[in-house]
Amino acid sequence: MNNTRLWALNISAATLVAMPAMSAPQHYGVDQPQLAAASQQLNALIEQALATDANRQQYFAQSQAMRETAIASATLMDPKLKVGIGGLPVDSFKFDDDPMTNISIGLMQQFERGDTLSLQQKKNNLQADGSALQIAARELDVANRITKIWLELGYQQVAAGILRENQRLMIEMERFIATNYSLGKSEAQDLLNAQLQVSKLDEKLQANTQIQRRLLSQLSEWLGSDWLNTHQSLTTSNRLLWPRLNAALASQSKSSGNQHYTLLAQHPMVKMADTSIAVGQTQVELAEQAYLPQFGVEVMYGYRQANNMRGEPASDLVSAYLTMDIPLFTDNRQDKNKAAAQYQVGAAKSQKDLLLAQMNAKVNALLVDKQNLELRLARYQDTLLSQAKARTQAVERGYQNNTAQFNDVISATSDELNLILEQQRLVTDLSIVKSNLAALLNRFGYQAAAPTLRPDTQPHTQH
């Protein structure tokens, strides 16, 4: 081999040797301040999305409506005014011909059975609490979905950086081979192969850009189109800090095994199930009130203009009535309503048990994924990446010594690049698993402001 060819190959080999060191991460961990800044930026984005989330406003308005209904349901029915004429003779239609003729006015008031009013108020307030818990459940759903898009976007950005670095090095290699080819020291197929690899990397970068733009567009569902217009790019990360989640998992007692019901009890969906049970129990109490009598009071005053039979002005009349319905036959109404309410309580309890079982199974499945992903990442960091790097270096030395083809160099470099991207994919998948765990265990780090009513839906009091 002459000196010119050896000099060119030495430069090419040196370039390729440098490539893995520049593109592959040397350590699994990332700078903690950098992760803290990324987590803080994500939390700010989530809080911004929640501040304008129409679904939270909907649940808040429904909750406020139920609380107003609770006050109304605890109020007695409005009294009824009764005005009429009694005993009017049809032959003269005069008010002073017959002593029985009177102009009467009265008031009627009906009272609910037992504690029906207070129990109605309690039931409506519990339903309002359920709507308020829907707000918290919505917040967790939005936070999880935004976090997963953030992490996917972070992976695409990390992958783009790796691809760009490898493309830069491959372009440099293409130039060296082109120089050698012009001197008659390299094969045409080597040059064509290098050019093909550069084009392939360019295509991968274009596809990566498309995915990033699509992910940014998905964020506009919560952040709005105006935000999308002003944020054509967003620097993200494919890993985050999870202090609250890690603390929760660390506090889990080893004796609990695969049962995570203590942690799951803090989830809004579980609290909503508890609220449904309380609503059902209140409905049972309401059904029991139907066995009590219902009272009504009526007071009437009658004004008379005629004289009595002695020729004296007839006295006005006052009447008072007490009405009471007595539930004597309860077989087909009260008993059945109470039984139905009791069945609803049983159904609500079964629904909670099912919900807890499903959520607990999801947590266990996610913990299995988390453990396996951590093991696989350790294998990549400790074994696979170092082996791929050693293989690339060996092939480069073989190409330098004319014992390997340029295709072998490309194959080794491509394999190492794929392993680097696979490792970053695993890092992203592990972060997504943690995001799903945080959603199930209610362990995100955002601080959402309380929802408010839309200005155009503020209630107005009638006077």
C-alpha cells in the first residue's frame, strides 16, 4: 500500500473511531440539574394546559350547579295561596243575599317527610364532591398525556442529534473516499455506498422532523392553536425526575407484596367510587323516610257581606286544616324503593372492588415493565454498547489493513447506531412507564390552579 492511500485511510479510520464517542452517551445517568430543569419546564406546560382546559371548567360548573341544587333541595316548598268565593247564590250572584256567601283567602304549606330535606342536601353535596373529583381525574389524564408526548418528543430530539452527528461523520468519510477515488486509490462502490448512507441518514432526519412536528401539533389540543403558532420548536427530554413517585414506591411495605391499595386509595377515581357508595347509602336513608307520614297545613279566612237570620252582620269565618298521608300499604312502593337503593349500594361497592382490582393489576404490570426495562438498559450500558463500539473499531482497523470491506465498516457503524437508538428508546419507554405509574398513584409534580367559571356563564340573581 502506497503512502497516499495509507494516509487517506488513516484519516478515515480516525474519523470513524471518533464517531461512536461523539454520538453514544457514555453514562446512563444525566445531569440532575438538567433533569430538574426539564421536569420544571414540563410542569409549567401542564399547569398552562390545565388553566385553560375546557373539560375542567365543565366539571367545575357541574359541581357548582349541584351545590346550588343542594341548597334548593333543602328548602321547604313555597306556600300556596288560595283565593275563591264560596256559597254564591246563582239566582242573583250577589254577595249580600245569602249568609253562606263568603270571599275566602288561604295559605297552604306542605312539609317533607322526616329528614328528607337534609338528606337531599347531603346527597346533592356528595354528588357535587364527585364532580369535583372528576376535575382531579381529568388533571391526571391531561398530565399523563402531555408527559408522554413530551417524552416522545424528547426521544425524537435525542435521536435527531445522534443522526445528525453520524451524518456529519459519514459526510466527512464520503469526502475522504471521494478524494481517494479521484486518485484511483478507492473503489467506486465504496464511494456509492458512502453516498447512499448519507442519503439514508438524511431521509431518517426528514422523517424525524415530521414526527416532531406532529407531536407538537398534538400538544395544541390542550395549549391551543395560538401556542402552536408561537412554539414551532420546543426543547424537551426523554427522561425526567420522579421524586414523588420514587418516594411512594419506596414507602410501599414489602409485606404488601403486589397489593398497592393503600397508594391507590389516593386516586380520584377511587375517591369517586367512595363518593358513589356514600350517595347510595344516603339514598337508602331517603327511602326510609318514605315510611314516615307527610304533613300539610292550610289556613283559610272567609269574609261575608250578608246578614245572618237575625238581621245582624254575619261573622267572618276562619278555617284551619291539618293534612297527613299515612303510608299503610308499603309493599309495592316504599319497600321496593328501599330495596332498590340497597341494591345500588351493593353495586357501587362491587364497582369499587373491580376498579381497585383493575388499577392494582395495571400497577403490577407497569412495575414489571419498569424492572425489565431497567435490566435491559443496564445490559445496553454495560455490555452491548461497548461490544458494538469494539466491533466497529476492529472492522475499521481491518479496513485500514485491507482485511475488511467498506461494507463491513458501514454495517458495524449502522449496528452501533441502531443500538444507541434502541437504548434511547428504552430510556423513553421507561419514562413513559413511570408516567403511567404516576397517573395511577397520583404522583405528578404539577400544581394546578383551581378552575373558574367562564365569564359568559357567571350566574345572575333575579330580583
